[in-house]
Amino acid sequence: MAAAGGLPASATLLLLVIAAVAVAPLASAVRPVSDAHRSAAAELFAASPDGSFGDLETTYEAVRTFQILGVEKDKGLIGKACKFAAEKLASSSSSPAKDLFHAARISGVLKCSVDSGVYDDVATRLKAVIKDTNSLLELYYSVGGLLSIKEQGHNVVLPDADNTFHAIKALSQSDGRWRYDTNSAESSTFAAGIALEALSAVISLADSEVDSSMIAVVKNDIVKLFDTIKSYDDGTFYFDEKHVDAAEYKGPITTSASVVRGVTSFAAVASGKLNIPGEKILGLAKFFLGIGLPGSAKDCFNQIEVFVPLVLSLPSKVFSLTSKDQLKVEVTTVFGSAAPPLRVNLVQVLGSDSKVITTETKELQFDLDNNVHYLDIAPLKIDVGKYSLVFEISLQEQEHETIYATGGTNTEAIFVTGLIKVDKAEIGISDNDAGTVESVQKIDLQKDTSVSLSANHLQKLRLSFQLSTPLGKTFKPHQVFLKLKHDESKVEHLFVVPGSARQFKIDFLGLVEKFYYLSGRYDLELAVGDAAMENSFLRALGHIELDLPEAPEKAPKPPAQAVDPFSKFGPKKEISHIFRSPEKRPPKELSFAFTGLTLLPIVGFLIGLMRLGVNLKNFPSLPAPAAFASLFHAGIGAVLLLYVLFWIKLDLFTTLKYLSFLGVFLVFVGHRALSYLSSTSAKQKTA
Amino acid sequence: MAAPRHHHLALAVAVALLVVTAAAADEGGPRGRRVLVLVDDLAVRSSHSAFFASLQGRGLDLDFRLADDPKLSLHRYGQYLYDGLVLFAPSTPRFGGSVDQNSILEFIDAGHDMILAADSSASDLIRGIATECGVDFDESRVYGWCQDPEAMVIDHINYAATDAEGDHTLIAGDDLIQSDVILGSKKIEAPVLFRGIGHAVNPSNSLVLKVLSASPSAYSANPKSKLASPPSLTGSAISLVSVMQARNNARVLISGSLDLFSNRFLKSGVQKAGSKIRHEKAGNEQFVTETSKWVFHERGHLKAVNVKHNKVGETNEPGMYRINDDLEYSVEIYEWSGTSWKPYVADDVQVQFYMMSPYVLKTLSTDKKGVFSTSFKVPDVYGVFQFKVEYQRLGYTGLSLSKQIPVRPYRHNEYERFITSAYPYYAASFSTMGAFFIFSFVYLYHK
């Protein structure tokens, strides 16, 4: 399905590229269109729940993309889209040319059955639009719509093709770009693509031959347009607008796609050769494939609708000597369909430093079932490492050479990986001057070991091991690190073990300062790794107990180590206030007992009074002094009662207020009562 | 008479409802939705469109500009034009218009968010911005006479086996930070593809977190040249993606790989070297979606409302407490979910009763509807206290609430009045008073 959709399209571009090109030595990641594109397309053009894709333009882009990629969509969805288009076409008099254009194209792609009467109406309407308008877009839509109707087997003829052609051509600029309409001053690359597409449609629709001199002029415009092409460093070419206006800016993909669509369709209808440099076409192909998986629906459509011819690619660029991988090469069209029968030769193998390893030409076998060319790499006698392979493609059949070129060699960078033999691993401590080895331990680097060493600053740590490739040569990996990590402070020290030295020594004497004078246990870790090494490893070797001198005063401090982020975010420990404890009090019983004791004197006093035989014979007998005496004692009682009240509930101010009244009263009655008493006692004495 | 009143009531209810719905519509998120996307090549807009589409799908309003656009400006008339920034312009040597490193940093200081992606071509400008955010990208180092700016993170053990290049610079990272708030509650199963430069997180900066760390076997070097001196960054000290949440809750994500966000990495499958499991899709899509949600405050943004405190048994907030009072404290905390404020549920919100230092620090209990409350006794120390909630959790915006409240000692008449142990004194004085009363009679009238 993919091939069916892709090949006719490719063929059109191939007409354009008369000097045909096989797109092979592309940027490393370029791969033909694959299932990934299909799933991406299905995801991007996801139908909304009601089964439609949105507006007519999006619907067209969706159905066209699915058609090219061969994505199956269910019948219901197609029916809906058809119905949507048919509704627009039926009401041709009121719809703008743009809607009719898209609707006609949807019907074309989906092969919807549309009444020929309806198409007659649409054609009439579009022709009317062509007459009236001078806007490029309107012209493009109406001419494109007519062409789409014609392609569906309906007989449409543009009567005044020359006039229309001139109307479109009138908008072109000297640099090959086009204006949107006669009023606008800005010219646009995007518009150029649209205009070219419209012009080619006019040529197809014309009843008679369009003036060939005009076609030559347009061809010249195309060449000029290709002079404005922009490029990336890696040989990728693309079209972009000269003046970036953020609002109407369409992006390089849309612009490039528009130009390529226009140029290809123009080349398809115009006779004669277009003089466009091959590398620009290649660069454009790279550009579209280099995008990888497109994100937005619009970009997906643009990437699919334009096309590029052939791709030589490696399914994998990593070959393992261990699993005896075969060197596989795919030569396909961009849509992943098979290329015509051809021969692939490996002509040269270059080492990483461009040193020629072998120049013997080897032909790759062809596997029909999987459509790959393959070669066993074992007979090449190449070791692990990075290589550049140079391929040559030659077509088997002569007539294909007019379509597919075999020109040029394709260079691919590959990695050959293998298992590296690690042996003769030893670790030990030696004295500084004599070099006599005190303790050497053999270690096995296939698994974690746990040697324990101890050294002082006058000694050296020695480590030696041997790495050899499957072909028995010494192997120098990119990454050989010995890491010493101080247990306590987590300070790490990294040593690069040079690939050349068979024995690696760490002289602690010169490193005392670098180690921040930190004595104690250091963990040892050895990391060996390389892109060509399949058994890269990171091994714990054990630990070394270092005894370093005391730090002098001005010794540098070890750097701060990162703290665990989780530790500073956890909840804090709860704090509860410790209240002052109330003062200790004696037990209640004791208080009551002492209360009883303090009451004893008054009891004794009362008993004493009884014993004495107290009488109140001196109390005044006359009514007035008796009243004053009673009031006087009542006053004293009241003052005492006030004290009781003060104790129970009254505050000081209330108490003093009452006391002041009571005091005045008491002075008055007290004076009267006491002066009477003193006068009577004076009388008695005199009597 | 009854009918019109009924009518009025209905009208009042309708008006009230209107007010409520209007309030609900007004209840916006914590951040605006305007985001400026700066790219150094407009092709990034296409090659990273899936990421941008996911941002737009969440309601962000993206404005794409070239980084050297001469009309570039972050603010106009003292007002910021954007609420967030996506800086996908690693190689840009200087910004256009009025934007420079300082204005980007001021933008963040004003509480705005940023996503910054670099790659091995990162310019000094981009490195400078990252450094100001507490992240030090691996510096171009001098090898003998020539500079080597091409340092990349290499990992010969944890690379993606799907890597077509074979130089082990495509890292399959799975050492992710354990945080639901940054990475979403759904675990990221597939490794995250990364190709770019590593960075170190400044250990003295407590605001930066490593979100995606390299494995212990990784190192940062140029894969094309031999190593002469130890690489400056190795092992799990290398951070691939870090986030920073400033004290003003501005969030910044810094990635050493621009490709991490690209459609190619988002859509491609991944198989880690030495692992049998092949994932149909790399973890990148989930990773960038979830982290960007976090960066643009669609998750992990807290707000506290209705801070209340009162004496137990009362409802009014007093102007002052007395020592040893029992009080209740409550606060409502909500989290922004991207569409609405949802009650925040946690068991580690703490309140402090603070004067110079916390006297009481207590964990609040929640009713799972957003209300956090507790009760405690006012300490027997008087002075001016504060109720303080200092809530700092990994990935969440910080809450810092404080409310001042004075605490007074007992008044003179608030002490205990009848103390049992003082009864002997009471008894002594009252018996003396009684004796005096009797004695006054005896003294005056005895004959």
C-alpha cells in the first residue's frame, strides 16, 4: 500500500531530477519513511469523536497523508469525509473557492461518487472566480479545483488558459518569488510554490498548447528561486521566507514543501529539462527526512506529500564481533519500498583517523526476502573500533540508469564492537624509593572484589591489567577511571589510567594536599568503558586504608558535598512547651491539722474567760449610752465582717470604700460610747 | 403578600447563584498562560512540535520568537508581557532587542517560570543564565593548545541500545527523583533518552534538585578525542536535568539536552543496553509533559486561606491570649490541579507558636477536605508570639504564614484564692479577730 502510494509520486520528482540522484550519504540519522511515520500520522490526524477531522483543509491533509502512507481508515470515516465534501460541492454558488478546492480534492482522494451535474456547477463557479479575481490564492484554489475535477474523469477545459497563465505570472517578482495579489508589496517564497502549482494546473487544463516562451520564462524563475535556497552546515537545503513576519510566518517546512510541490508539478506538465543543481534536490530531501518524526499535523502532511528518491541506509551502525553480525545495507526509496535490482559493493574501509584499512572491493550479497544487502564482517579482518565504510551502488539494468543514478560513493560510519579480554589484573602497594613490592594481589575484574590495602603517604598504589581485543591486540579504551572515595567526607578523587602504561601508579606523596590530608578508608572503583567494548564495566575493587600526615593550619578544606534534598524537606521534630510545675504543697490533712492547732488558743481564751467568770455588768443601763455602745460593737463587728468579705470576694477598693464609711461611723459612736464609759468610771472613782 | 415575597426570595437566590458562578469562573490558576518561546532556529518549532502541542493543549499561549529578534522584549510599560519562558536557543550568543542575561534573571526574580534547554553548542550566555540558577554546565576545557567545547555525557553501560550512532552518547536515564509532585503520580517506566551536556548542581544551593541524574558509570567528555586529564564531571554527580524553585516560587527547569524535548525522542522506542525489555516509547513524552506541568505551576502550587485561631469552646478570634489558655488553630490549604483548587492532603504540615524560637511546634491533622487543625495550650511565658506555618516540601511551593498574637500573664485576681495550705493562717487571723471582738466586750464591761 505504501509503495503503491509512494512510487507514482516519486516518479514525478524523478522527472524533475533528470540527473537522478540516490540519496545516500545523508546525515547519520536519516532513515526512510517507516511505520513510525504511519503511527505518528494516525496519532496526529486523530479524528475527533464525531468522526470528522475538523475543517476541509485538515480533512484533505488527513486523507491524503493516509493515502500516501497506506494507513487504513475504516469505511465510516471515509463516508463521513465524502459526505462532508459532497455537501460543500452541492452548495457551490455560496462556497468560497478554497472550500470547493479542498472538497474536490477530498472526493478525488477518497474516490467518492459525485454527480457530474454537481461538478458542472462547481466548474462554472470556479471559472467565474478565475475571471474576477487577481488574488493568487483565489486563482490557485479555483485552478486547482478544476484540475482535481478533471483528474476525476470529468471533462473540464479552461477556455482562456493563456489569460489565466498571464494573470498568475503577472504576480511574479524578479527574484523568482511571488506576490499574493497585485496590491501587496511583499513577495513570498511560499506564494511562489503555490503559483507554480497553479501554473502547472493551468497548463494541464488548457485546451490548446500554452505559449512555450512563457513556460521558458517560468523555468527561468524557478532557477532564480533556487538561488534563494538556504542551507545548513551539513548540506541540508531548505526554503524560507526572506522577511520573517511572525503572524503569517509558515516555517521552513511548509515553505519548502510548497516550493517543492510547485516545482515538481510544473516539471511534470512542462516539457523540457529544468536546470536545477542535483545537490540542492538532495539537500531538500535531507531536510525533509532529517525532520524525523513530525509533530504537528501540518508538518506531517508537508513531509509526506513531497518526496525524495532513494536512500542507502544501514539498519544498524553497530556491529558486534561477538555475535558475528552481518553488515547489512538497505537501498530503498524514501517510502521504504524496494529499489530496482542493483549491486552494492564495499570498496574501502577507513579507520577512525582516516587511515585506509583495506581497499579490496567486496560485493554484498542480496537477500530477497528481507530486501537487504549483506556481508559477513569476519572475513574483513577488522578489529573493534570506529570505521568508515565506502559503498558503491551499481544498477543491474541499463534502462534504470536514466532514472536512478549510481553516481558517487556513499560513506557510512560504523562501530565494530566486541568482547575485550581483561586479564593479569593486579593491585598492590609499593614503597616509594626502593620499588620493592610489599603486597600484590591478583584480582578478578569479572566481578566485584574486595581487597583491603593500607598505605601511608610515602607509598604508592599500583594497579595493572591488560586489555586485548578479539584479534589479540592491545586495546585502549576511552574511559579508564580509577576512583578513590573517602568514606567519611565522600570526597572523590578520579584518576585517568593512561591507555599506554601497562602499570598505573598513584604516588600518594604528591597527592597529600589534593587529598586534603584526610586519612582513613577510601573505596576503590575502576571503570573501564569504550564505545567498541561490549563488556564495559564499573567494578568495586575494595578499599585502601590511607595514613596521611596531620593537616597543617593553612591546608585547604575539602569541598562541601551536596546534601540529600530529602533531608532538608522532611517535617521537623515536634516541640512541646515544658510548663513550670506548680509549687509543692503540704498534704491537705496536715493543713487541716494545723488549722485545728491555730484554733486552739481561741478555745483556751474562751475557756479562760469562763473560768474567770466574766460578766458584762459595766454595760450602760441608760438607753442612749447603751444604744451607742451597741452601735460601737456592731461597727467593730461590721469591720471584722468586712475583712471576711474582703477575703472571700471583695477587692481592695470596694473594701476601703466601705471601711472609710464604717471608720467615720465607728469614730463617732466609739467616741460617744467610750467617753460615757470613762465619765462613769471617773464618777465612781471620785465617789 | 406571600407571593411577592417568595418572588423576591427566588430573585435573591438567583443573584447569589450568579455571584457564586462568577466567582468560580474568576478563580484562576496561580500563573498566567502567556509563554514566550525563544528558539535559535525556527525549525525547532517543527522538530519539537509535539512538546509545544502538549503545552498548547494545556491552555498555554505560546509566542514563538527568534532569540535574536531585534523587537524582542520581555516587558512593556513596566508590565511583563509573558508569564513563562521556554529557552530553546542553546547556541544564541546574545538575545535581540532589550533582552539580555540580566533581564532574563529579573524575569525569574519577578516570579516567572522558565524551561531552559542546552546542548553541546551551548553559548556563554546560556551557561551564564544556568549558572545564576545554580547549575554549572560542564565548561569547555582546555586540552593542551586547543579548546574542546564538544564535551557530552557518555555512558558505556547505561546507553540506549537503539542508538544508531554507536558512540554511547544517547543516554537511557532512569535515575529519576522520587517525587510525585514533579514527575506526576504515574511512574515513568521507560528510560528517558538524553543526548547532550551534563551539569553539576551547586552543593551550596539548596534550591536546586537533580531530577534526572546520570548513572555512576557516566562521564562527561568529548567522545571523539582521547582523555588526557580526568573529566570534571563523572558518575552520579552529573545531573542531566535539574529543577530550581526559587524562594519566590519561580520555577526553572534546566536540561543539558534540547533533543530530550524533540519529537524524535518523544516518539521513538527505547531499549537500554543489556536489558531485555524494549519500550515502545521512551519515557521522554511523559517526562517532559509532567515536568512542564510542574514548571508552569499546574501542579504543586499551594495556597493557604482562612487562617483561624480561637480559644477552645469559642469561635471568635481573641485579640490576646492568657498564658495556659487552650487554643485551636486551623488553616485551609488547597493545591492547584491545573483546572481547579483541590484540597491538599498531607500529614506533615506543622504550626509553630513562635517568639524568638518556637515554643510549640505541632503537626496539624487534616480532615482531607483541605482543613488542617490542631489545638494546644499556650505556654506559660508571656510576650508577643506568632503563629507560624513554614511549609517547605520537595516540589511544592513554599507556604509561609505568620500571625502575631500577644500573650499576657494572669491578672491579680485570676490567681487561686483559697489555698488549703494557707488555712492555718486564715484560721489564726480570724480567730484573733473573733477573740478581739469578744475581748473588747470583756475589757469594757467587765466589773
